[in-house]
Amino acid sequence: MTTLVTRDGTSIYYKDWGSGKPVLFSHGWPLDADMWDSQMEFLASRGYRAIAFDRRGFGRSSQPWTGYDYDTFADDIAQLIEHLDLREVTLVGFSMGGGDVSRYIARHGSERVAGLVLLGAVTPVFGKREDNPEGVDLSVFEGIRAGLRADRAQFIADFATPFYGLNHGQQVSQGVQTQTLNIALMASIKGTLDCVTAFSETDFRPDMARIDVPTLVIHGDDDQIVPFETTGKQAAELIRGAELKVYAGAPHGFAVTHAQQLNEDLLAFLQK
């Protein structure tokens, strides 16, 4: 396996397909790099270098006890970009992965970055707080943690229903649902729990102000996990010059349900 060992000794698995202008993908919770196979194959077949990694604690990366915070996630990305000497890279982050690619730019600058794509991302603020009263109530996330501790396998199996919009008429094969569960169960339970806290409580508004590269925000307007009105819509307003695309009727997991539309939109953004 291709891996990078970070400065704190964590092994980060990554896949690196094709050649050309690089595109680096950061996955959502509780998935890994395999969620990007459709997008990576599509872009690598069209002259791009597609790279995706398993976040620390997930997939084939190692499972440290600590380090599940966005500064550390951003530093892991920085070390991977430096290790592969990526330049003019487009960063693509889905759900919680939108936070770490945004934090990377805020923390490490955009010298190596050509563009940013936020897909159903938790930015700028996901959870409710005094200065974000429209956010998701933190009791929801405590319920997620309780469900994971009680029966992680069944909780994640059930999570597929709102994730893919199965309860709102979306069609996703049993194979995809099985793969989603298998991927999620490869993760560290500690990392899975700690990331719920990280993505629900981190404030990315200062990060939005520091993004200075062309940015595309895509969000489904039927996202039952990360509500569009308080995340994607707000991120597009806060990031200077951001382009917003709203997928009508799309659920959170639109990388699967709307894969072809997403692939074409990514390609069009890269060709600008």
C-alpha cells in the first residue's frame, strides 16, 4: 500500500491515479478514499492526477488514540501535499472533508492550491451555538455518539437511509449500502466518535475569510444530514467569488446518487 508516515508517526494511506494537473479528495464521515472511486476514475481517464487518502483513524490508515481535530487533519494534508510535491492542486472536500481542506488553506496558505470544491460540506458552522442559532442542535450529535457506542454497525446501517435519501425516493443499490457499511466499520471507534465532536463544534468562519482561490460549492437541497441553508448556502456567501450549484432533490450522499452530474461539474470547474 502507498502510505505516508506523518510527523507524529501516523500512517496515512493514499491512492494516486493518473497524471496531469492534480486533484486531491478528502472524504466524509465515516467513509474513506474509496467513496471517490467514480470521481477519480472519471478524472484520471481524462488527463488529471486523482489522489485520495484515508483520514487518520479511517480506512487503511493507522488508528492513533489522539489527533482527531481539524488542525491535525489540515497538517496531515499539508504533509501529503509536500510528500507528493503537488502544485496547482485542486482540493475537493465532502462533508467533514470540506472542513479539513478549508482549514488547510487557512493554516498553510494557497501557494500550492489552484482551486477548492466543497461538496455537502460542514462549513462554515454545522452545530448550533450562541452565534449560530440556526445550526443543528448539539443534542443530535450526542445521540449519534450514543448510537455508535451502543451498536455501531446497526447505527451506521440505519444512517444510510437519510444519507442517501432512501426515505425521500432516492434509489441506491444494496451493494452500495453494504460497501458503505463495510468501509465505515474499518474505522477506529475512537476516531469515529471524536470526529463527530470535531465536525459539529468547529467554527470555520475565520477559514472562509482566508480562502483566496476559485471555489465551487455544491450542495443538495434535500440534504437531511448537513442542511443546505445553514452550511453550503452560508459558505458560498462567505467565500469571496464562490460559485454555488444546488442539486435539486439531492441527498447528502449525492456523490453516489448524482455521480455523473458531479463528475461533469468537477471536470468543468477544472477546465476553467
